[in-house]
Amino acid sequence: MKIKCPKCKKVAELSPDFSLVSCKSCNLEMSYGEYVKFIAHNDVTYSDILGDYTGSTEGQTAGSLDDWDSQSG
Ligand SMILES: [Zn+2]
């Protein structure tokens, strides 16, 4: 399905099984889990999406978001 690319803000594609996010505009390619963390770190308005995803894993990924700052530049 079509989703908003977290990197270039254009249209990215989410695979039907929610396993992979890819954007042809900026060659972004990441897992959906990475995508959720990426947008959570960069745009708090996506918190609605996170409700379903992080419900059972909340707290387990704390401390890892800072890594994105050095990887996404
Ligand atoms: Zn993109």
C-alpha cells in the first residue's frame, strides 16, 4: 500500500505483509519496524500509527533511537 516516505515525504510503498517499506524517489528501503521507529523519532504526529505496533513491545526498544541520528544523515 502507499504510505508517506519518512525521508523525502513523497510516496513510498509498504509491502502487503508489512515487512518492507521502499521508496523509489530516494531509494529508501527499510523494514516496517525500522520505519515506525524512524517516523516516531522524526515526527510525533505519527503517534497514531504507533499505537498498534508498539503496544506489546513498549519499553523494549528504549535507548536505540539515538542511533538513527548518525545513520540517517
Ligand atoms: Zn523517499
